[in-house]
Amino acid sequence: MTMSAPGHDQATRTHPLAPRSLAAAAVGSYLPLVLAVAVVALPLVWMLLSSFKTPGELVTQDLAVLPHSLAPDNYLQAAREVPFVRLFVNSVIVTVIGAGIKVLLAIFTAYALVFVRFPAKKLIFAAILVTLMVPPQVSLLPNYILVTGLGGADTYWGIILPGLGTGFGTFLLRQHFMTLPISILEAAEIDGAGHWRRLTRIVIPISAPSIVTVALVSIVFEWNDYLWPLVIVTDPSMMTLPVGLTLLSNTESDALAYGVLMAGSVAVIVPVLIVFASLQRYVIAGLTQGAVKD
Amino acid sequence: MSSVTSAPVSTPPPTTVRPVRTPPSRRRFGARERHDFLVFLALAAPNILVIVAFSYRPLLSNVYYSTLNWTLGAATAVPVGFDNYVRFFTSPDTAEIARVTAVFTVATVGGSMLLGLLIALVLNRKVRGVGFARAAVFSPFVLSGVGVGLIWVFMFDPTVGVIAAVLRTVDLPSPQWFNDPSLSLVMVIIVYVWKNMGYAAVIYLAGLQAVPRDLLEAAAIDGAGRLRTFRSIILPMLSPTTFFLLITSVLNSLQAFDIIRIMTPLGRGTTTLIYDAYLQAFGGYNRAGYSATVSTVLFGLLVLFTAIQMLVLERRVHYR
């Protein structure tokens, strides 16, 4: 049984352990842990290794784990079939601008909801929250008709604009702003600091961790976003990476092409993995917000 | 979520009590109020406008489009009343879509929650490396569904895939994941569970760590074994977490798109409600009116699940 009651360790910590049961505990603790990590990591490792394999190595019945060489042939081949660098740049542009504006809008809206007098603020907040319930899929067709009608097909703004409204960021920052000591802001107000000054000099600096959280979640979301860019962009030179990979997988149905497809997967997955690995606390906190707090 | 709608004054930091606001002057709408009014609009209006234009308006548009017989791209549309709904609810395709959606939802939600709980139990111990393991297990949740789908298409490939290679070592033939519609559904479910179980694990872990120590110690003193403690104490204590996960996971899997699109572009055996809404409008049929009908039904389902969540949470808040 891999199950162990929480508090088991608590109990064992208070009692000194015999070396024999210590060793048993180490195996019992680590084996399931290693297994869980392996289930998640192995497909990703396989992707990375396969992205360096030649078609000959990929179709062979004798499976070799390691590629013969680390020559980036598949990456070069991917770049010949789709504008690979362009896709990457497009993804970066859409992610940076989209997430950047989203975070700003979330900061402004949350500040207004918490610190600026206005009628029916609670109602406005509730109306913003409702959008957390409206998935982009439901609004796909009407937004497609509106944005293409405005000439937004195959443009950056067409990709970015519909996703800029943010219920999630507003919610998270509002909850955080409400915990800030109001006395500091009132002191600043008495000293003659206007809203802009209070926002930029006090609220934003002391809320950096929450803002980073919102920013990271927005970046991950924009980078991975798929359905909307898929329908609004048809010109390969305007595609983001996930959409471009669809093109790659459509043109390359041959089993020989898996190396190229894995190179594409590396390009879309590894940047997010790097961001996640370096700032995972913020990302996990942001994505599990609402569940963990009570 | 219950704290979402609470008034700002209800959650002050413990040290500072928010003073009762008395306006500095008794003017009805003085310069300061007008100034704040404008500041509020300047700060909040852009976000609100985008939300109205791209979240609220589409809901209404969908309802309107769903009453049209309209080919995407055509200049004109014929109003047909409820014909699209009648067609949707009587079509044999819909029965199949409902079946696939139900199987997909139950299997992905059940699978990711069950594995998530198991992983959470594994992670809930104080050993070195557990923080790394927690992050590693969570990581697929943040990865591109397209990239993840491509990796697994390769791994599931019946001739050159690694799964087939492993089966070959014990002389088993690879299942025809891509050609057999019911196996395609199984394949997509496996990948979706792999991508989402870490999310459930992290949330279950937080729930586990909130189980009061004294309860567990009392159980240990009473001679309860591990399994007994788990069944009679931990599992009941986790029920709010389980409920939260159940609702969010159902909502998430009703919206699952990327992996289905990449692994099974034609949707044979894997056409869920959301995928049907996409295929009807953008999969070559160009049936805009019918797609809007499917989207409206999907949104109705989402509202239903959210309403259930709110009702149950409301109850729970009361008997706490």
C-alpha cells in the first residue's frame, strides 16, 4: 500500500527510530515518490531525446533510448517546413503584449474596486467574476465574427484583444489589496498623494509577489492558448507556436516525421518548463488560488 | 469561493480595523466624489469594456445565432426559431456526443482525482526532495496541450511508438489507438489524466495538511490502523476538497479541447460537446447557427454545475 496517513511522520518524528525501520521508511517514502515523478518526467525526456533522433532511428523496431548524435537536424527540418523562428517570435510577441496588458488592467481594476469610491462596486465585481465561468470556447463563434468583421484576422491585435479582459487577475489582486493596511494609504492621502501616486508608489511595490503570480499565470496562459489563435489566424507567418505545430502535424502525417514534431514540441514546452522551474511557487499558488485558501 | 462576494470590510487585517468612513464634507456630489468617479472609470473601464464585448456579448449573440439557419461566411441567414435545438436534441449524433462527453468527463475527472489523491498521500511526508516532486508532478498542468498531445501521439503510435515497443517485449500487439474510435477515446482520456492529475494532487495535498493533528493522534491512541484512519478520518475531512475538485474538474473537462484536437483531429470517437461546437463551425461544415446552438447548450451545462457548486458551498458555510 502506498497510502500513508498524514501525521504518521509526525508520530515517528516524536519517537526516535531504530535504524532498521529508518531504512524501511526511506524505501517506503522514496519509491512511490520516485515513481510519481517518473510517470510525469519520462514522456518529457522521451520528447527531448526523440527530437535529436534521425528518421532511421525512430522507425527501427530495436528501440534505442539515446540518440546517436545531438545534431539539430529535426529543428532545421521543422524550420524548413514552417516558419519556425517566426512562429516563436509571434508567440513571444503575443505573450509579452497580451500578458503585459492583462496584468496592467488587472492592477488598475483591482485598485479601483478596493480604493476608489464608486457606486455599486460589489455588483461590478460580481459581474467581472461571472466571466470566470464563461469559457473562451463558448464565445468562440461570436468573437470570430466580430473580430474578422473588424479586420482582425491574421493580425496581432486580433489574436490578443479578446483575451485581455481578466476576471482571474482582478479577483486575485482585489483579494490581496483588501489585506493591505489601509492606514498607510490614508496617511499618504493626508500627505496629498493622489490615486496615481498611491497606486504606483505604495500599492504596486508592496504587492509585488501577487502581481508576479498574476503575471506568470497570464504568461503561461497566453503562451499555451490554442483555440482562439487557431481560428483567427490562417496565414502561417502570423501563427503562434501551438497553431504552427498543428500545421506541422497536418502536413507531416508520416511516421518518419515524429522527430520533427518532437522538435516542435520542445519549442513550445521547454520555455514554459524553464519559467515554471524557476518560479514554480508563484505559478502553483496562482493556479490553485481559491481552492487552498478558505 | 464564499469569500469572493464578502464585503471589503469583512476581511480586514487583524491589526488594523478599517475606520468607519465619514465623508469629509456633507456636499452631495462634491469635487472629490466627482474626481473619484472619473478615476474609477479611467482605471476600470478598459477591462470592463473588453469583458462586456468579448465575454457577455457573445453569450447573447450565441442565443441569437442559434435561432438561425446560417452558413459561416454567408451574407444572409434564415431565422428558423427553435429548429436547431429540435435537431440537436433529436439527432442520433447528439446521443453519441452525449455518451462520449459523459465517458470522457467521468473518466478524466475520476482518474485525475483518484491518482491526484494517491500522489498527494505520497507527497504528504517530510522527506528531502518532496518539494521538487510536488513541482514536477504539477508541471504537466502548465504545459501546452498541443505539445503534450504531440508527445503522446508519438508514444501511442502502433508501429514506432514507445508503448508499442514495450508491448513487443512481451509479444503483445499494439492496440489500434488511432483507428479504433473507442480506443481513441481511451487514449485521449489517459493523456488528459496525465496532464491534470498534478493539479488535483497539489490541492489534495493542501487539504491533507489541513487535517488537524490531534484528530490523527486521537485515532492512533484509540488503536486505529492506517487504512481505518484514512477511511474514517482523512477521507471525510477531505470532503470539501473533494467537492471543490469535483466541480472544477468537471468544468475543466467540459472545456477540454487542445489534446482532442491534436490527437484526434477528426474527432472519431472523441467528439465531445465542445469539440462538436468547434467542428460544426470550423471543421468544414460551416454551420454557424447549429454551432451556436451547441455552444448555448454547453454554457447551460456550465451554469448548472456552477449553480450546484454555489448551493452546496452555501450549505457548507452555514453548518460550519
